Amino acid sequence: MENLAGKCPKCGRTHLLRSREDMVVCDCWRICPICGGEMTPYLPDTAPKTYALNGLRELQVLMVCTCHSPPFYGTQKPVEVKADA
């Protein structure tokens, strides 16, 4: 069985996969780009409908890093990495 490599399109990190059908979720969306620490899930203090953007009621902020001031609010979603062709 050969190991295949897949590269994250967001951070460039290489992940090893066992087959072409395998997929991995890169953890770069949980890392703060300012301090490199792990961010925590953002829990808003009001209802999600308050955060409407262009008529969409999807929460844009997913993670927050409170290790520094002001806090960093991450909007990047998880990235699926598949084997390179």
C-alpha cells in the first residue's frame, strides 16, 4: 500500500493519505494567524439572526483567539484535503 500526499490549499501543509479516496480535514482553520495558538469556538451572546450579512443569516465568525488584545475572530471554514492528482 502506497502513501499519497495531499496539500492544503489554505496553509500549504502536506498530509499523508492511504488512498485516493481518503480525505483529511486540515486543522489550520483552528490556528490563530497572529500568535499561532489554538483558537476556541466562538459562541455569540445574541441570536444568530442578529448577525445577518446581505440578507443571509449565517454566522460568519467561527473561532476566536483571546490570547491577545484585541481578540482575533476567525472566519475560515474547515478545509478538506484530498490526494494530489
